[in-house]
Amino acid sequence: MKNLTLPLTSHNNETIVPVSDQTKIKSGDQVTFLVNLRRKEEAEEWFRGNGWKSNDFSPT
């Protein structure tokens, strides 16, 4: 996943926090990622293959 995505924030029903090496992501949390759009298809494949659900990719 190197140079493919960068997780920015994690949020659940209560809080939004910046993602760090210490962040514990639990089932049901939502994570906002920056995605290298030059490798969008590879990123989508990685997310699907690792159990992530995507709301959509936005180029903005």
C-alpha cells in the first residue's frame, strides 16, 4: 500500500480523530483516505481485498 493511500481521519458516532500509528480502527469506524488517483484501480482492489467498503472516490 506504499504510495497508494494516506489515512487522514477516523470517526465513529462520537468523535473524529487524526489517524496516527497508535490509532486503533474498529469495525464500524469510518476512515477518510487520500488516494493516489494515478493508482486508483489498484487502491480500489486493495480496499476490496482487505474488507474495506468505499463510499466513493472524489477527485477534489
